[in-house]
Amino acid sequence: MLDLKHKSILITGGTGSLGKALTKEILSKHPEVRRVIIFSRDEQKQFQMAQDYPERDYPQLRFFIGDVRDEQRLVRAFKGVDYVIHAAAMKHVPIAEYNPDECIKTNVMGAQNVIHACFQTNVQRVVALSTDKACAPINLYGATKLTSDKLFVAANNIKGDSPIVFSVVRYGNVMGSNGSVIPFFLKKRGEGKLPITDPNMTRFNISLQGGVDMVMHALANSWGGEIFVPKIPSYKITDVAKAIAPNCEQVTVGIRPGEKVHEEMITPSDSFYTYDLGKYYTILPATHKWSIDDFKLRFNASLVPNGFAYNSGNNSEWESVDTLRTLIREHVDNTFEI
Ligand SMILES: NC(=O)c1ccc[n+]([C@@H]2O[C@H](COP(=O)([O-])OP(=O)(O)OC[C@H]3O[C@@H](n4cnc5c(N)ncnc54)[C@H](OP(=O)(O)O)[C@@H]3O)[C@@H](O)[C@H]2O)c1
């Protein structure tokens, strides 16, 4: 486990769903952390989050208003910071399609600014959040996150003598997060019909805690340039509909622009660089400053077979209607009943 004693950690997008879960994890499991800094734009979200953490009980927690589009503000915020988790993003596919310039400014230029600010300060380790939509992207959100991933991976090549390490964590839909299918179906089920984009559609499923665990794993174990991918179950959208509203009619409405039938995490082209770490896969960078043999030995890592692909359709692990019901109760709505 990563020792955060006397360390300062900054979370861009710290008021978002992942940022809040990370803050909770760090403050509860690492009470000797020196400082946890929340970096985001909206004062109201920061004000609300601060209510949950009274200063007298959590003197380590600090709030910093700033925009990742503003490099100088990041430099100011990163002074004295040891670790950065970069979670700030625009993440809604249709909004990114409609406002491409804004999405590029936040997701691509924001990533560049975070990297540049790290080089101007003494940050030691950086973990950037990615998404399955960055793998073989077909929408702008995914394309900007792929670009961001590339920037963070390549940052390891231009760091000179600095000990800083950059890595990426890529995962799929967080169960019940805003805009995801489960809250949507829960809201719609009273209408007697549920819209299904495509009856074959599948998605990966990860809990917020699963995402937090991965970020903490990457922060503790990265050697630089890895894209960490979790081994997580998939579900069929039709099973989510059955789990939430077994008596509702399922109406096929057609796939939406920028959507895939199956989400991908690792393509056959990535397989040449992808290693199985047991709990996770990792896509290693094509160039790196450390030895692959040492890496394999340290993490008991084995290269996946040529042509290996990992997507939500070819997964070997699936949520059933019953497990989905239990998960919805545990992670989305504890009053959920059919
Ligand atoms: N949720 C998912 O299902 C999922 C799945 C895979 C990957 N991810 C990735 O995980 C990361 C975190 O996602 P999330 O679900 O926690 O997102 P979220 O709940 O939408 O939170 C986004 C956070 O980023 C901040 N932010 C947005 N634009 C910013 C800017 N220009 N400068 C500074 N802060 C900014 C927001 O606060 P302000 O608006 O106040 O600035 C908020 O704190 C993202 O990178 C996302 O792509 C999410």
C-alpha cells in the first residue's frame, strides 16, 4: 500500500464522483496525509463538499478554485504537492460532440497543462483517469481521452533526470454514475416501456470503490507509462432492463451517434504490449527507461497472446439479472425493489 504519511496529494476534479470517493478513501485510510487538495472550478460544489469535512476534524483538506485550462493556476496549486490525480474532464459524449472546442480545451489542453505544471514543480507521481471510450475511439470524448493518455504516457520520455512518474488508469462505466443507464432505467420504469438502443449492447461494470482501488494501485506501483486496465465483469443492457423492470416492454430505439455495441479496453493491436498482472492488465509504453525483464519479475507479469482483445462483448465474466439487482441495491439505491 502507498504510504501517504506527510505527503501532499492534489486531485483535479476533486468534487466529482471519483474525486469525492478518493478523498474519502485517503482521509479515512491515510489520516497522517499532510494535505489533500481539491482542485476544480465551481465554488458551490467545493462549498458543499467542505460541509462533509469540517475543518476542525479534517485540517488536511484544502480547496483550490482553478481551471485545468489555466497552466499558471495549476503551477500555483502544485507547489509543495507530491502526488497528483488528474480526474477533471468533460465526460458526456453528446455534449462533447456538440461542443468539440470546449472538450478539447479541457481534456487535451488541460492534460498538457497538468504535465507542464508538474515539470515546473516537484510533483513525484501522477495518475490520469482514462475511459474505455479512449480505446479505438469513435466519438470526440474518447478521442480527447486517448490524446490525453498519449500525452501522459509520452511525458515519461521528456522528464530528463526528474524522478517523476506518469501513468494512466482506464476503466468502464461506473455503476450508477450520472448519465449512466441504471439511473435512467430506474427513472423510466414507471412508464411501462424501456428504450433499448440495441438488444446486443454490452457494457463493462465497475464500482466507484473499484475505480478508487485502481487509482491507488497505480499511484503506488507505476514505473512510468503504463495504462492500467481492470478485469471487471460485463452486463447486457437487456439484463439491466430485466433486473430493474421485468414487466416493462423493451423497445429497440437504435444505437446513438458515437456509441459502440461493445466497449473496448484492449485491442489486438495493443496485445503486443499488454501484460496480465493478475487483477489488472497493463498496456506498456512502446519506449520506456526501465527493463521489461525486471518489470515482469517484480509484478509476475505475463505477455497476453498475440491478437488478444478485451471488450465488454468477449468478456468471460458477466453480471446476471440477480447480481445486477444486488449491485443496484448496494451501489445505486438501497431502497430498490422490483
Ligand atoms: N463516471 C464514469 O463512468 C467514468 C468512467 C470511465 C472514466 N471516467 C473518467 O474519470 C474521471 C472522473 O470522472 P467523474 O465521474 O468523477 O466525473 P464528474 O463527476 O463529472 O466530475 C468531474 C470533475 O471535474 C471538474 N472539472 C471539470 N472541468 C474542469 C476544469 N476545466 N478544470 C477543473 N476542474 C474541472 C468538475 O468540477 P467543476 O465543474 O466544479 O470544475 C468535477 O469536480 C474523468 O476523467 C472521466 O473521464 C469516468
